[in-house]
Amino acid sequence: MSVEELDPLNSLLTNVLTRLSNLEAAAGITPEAAKSAATSTATSATSEPATASPALVAYDAYITTRLQPFVQTCVELGDPDLLKITKSITQSWGDGIRTIIEAASLCQKPKGTNVAEALQKLLTPIQEAISSIRKIRMKNRT
């Protein structure tokens, strides 16, 4: 997979991170507090479950208030293709992007200059979900 193929996903991820920053700001979470929470979570050696980073908490809140009502509405409509699209959207936003945000809150930036290459493994499921949505859309256009 080339870097050019990852550009749309990189743009999407940048958009998500910008929205998360806005959510953190609205919740009164400062970058220092977020960094502190991520550091304490990453360095915690206790057997207690780690607390989620402020970015992940904000993302989960966003998913709860935005994605879940959308999914519920699509389910109520009952269209089989719409249900497939909803499943792909849930996989990409609810699982795929959440995994990236969780990794970003716990890990350091990859060494080297090619971050897209380091993210490729995490972006592949998202790209597959987007591809399946496109296939359904194209099928319905003919």
C-alpha cells in the first residue's frame, strides 16, 4: 500500500484528531492534563485496570452521542444495504479509529519520518470498511 493510497485516511485521521482536540477543549481538558494522564497510564505498573486517556474518553463520548443514534436510525430503517454500510461505519469509527486514538494516547510517535507507514497496520481495517461502503454505493448506482 503506497503513501498516496493512505492520504485520504491520513486526512480523515487528522480531522478526527482535530475534533477530539475541540472536544477536550470544550470539556476543559488541557494538553498538559491529557499528556499527564497518558503518561501515568503508560507507566502504571499496578494490576488495577488503567484509566482511559482524556482523548479516548472524549472520543467515546462523541461516538455515544453521534454514532450510536445514527446507527439506531439506520437499523430502524431496515434497508439491507444500509445495514451493511452501518456495520462498516461502526467498524471503522467505533473500532478502527478508536484503536488508533488509544494507541496514540499510550505510545510514542514512531521513530523516523514515515508515520503513515507505521500506521498502515492500524489503517488497513478502516480502509477495508470504506472500500466496502464504496462497493455498496456503486452497486446501487447502476
